[in-house]
Amino acid sequence: MRLRISMSVVLFAITFSSFGQKLAARDGYVKFFSAAALENIEAENNLVTSVLDLSSGNFAFLVKIKSFQFDKALMQEHFNENYLMSDEFPKATFKGSIENFENLDFTKDGTFEATFKGTMQIKGKDKEISEPATITIKDGVVSLNSEFTIKASDYGVNIPAAKKDNISENLKITVKITYAKK
């Protein structure tokens, strides 16, 4: 299992090794929120790895599933063992690009609306997505923030009928990444 995880990280790095000027983050943030009739479920992950290529607009992030933190230990256990099966599927990824990248000026402070488009993979299932993002440049530091919704079933996460009042099919995802030059 360790070899599989290590190989994933190496392949992720190789995918972007041919980038020109690139920015990287090792402490990005992803949160998911499930609003359901009986309870809300929220988990946060502050160990998201991401790369942004300033010459092409290519963009990717990698999320270690076991790094999500829940308020309740039992929720975290069920999430990892029953829903995401994190021993078998230890990571989620996004690989794609910022669509209107050529309109962004990374040499000037400002806030820009953008769209990122590419392939999200969760639990071994790929899905093409296109989502809005806000890119902020301040004193040479680049931040990317986005909020969007995904469906659990699109990624092979099946919610048993008995749990429909506890877990929503629709999950609100929040992504916040601040980049440093590599």
C-alpha cells in the first residue's frame, strides 16, 4: 500500500515536471459539507498539494482522503471505511487547466473570476468538471478559491436508503489554495 501511495505522489509530480514557471502549495485546504435532514456532516483537510503552471494555466491538486478531519471520530471512521474506502482509494485528484488563463495578469495585484476545467477523480471514478474560481494576486502571492457542488454517486459513493436522512447526495466543496514559487 505504501508503494502505491508513493507512486501516486511521484506520478503526480512527474505530470507537472515539464511546466515552465510554476507555483506550488503543500498546505491547501478542501472542505466538504453535507446538509441532510437529521444532521450536517463537515470535514476539512489542510494537507492538499497543488501545482499551478503560470506559463500554460495547467492546474492540479491532490487530496489524501485520510487527512480529512471530522468533529466526530465515528463519522471519520465511517467515511474512510464505508464510503470512500480510503485504504483502497487513498487520494482524490483534479487535473486540468484554468480556461481563461490568458486573461489573467500575474504581475499585478487584483482579483479575477476564472473557470477551472478538467478531470476530478474520487474513489477511482473520473468525472469531467468545469467550476468557477476566484484568483487573487496580492504582493506576488497567488490564491485560488472555489465553491461548487458534486454528487456522491458520480464518484461511486453510494448512500444506503437507511442513511438518506443522515447524508446528502449533494456535497458542497470548498477549495482554498495559496501558492508559493517553487
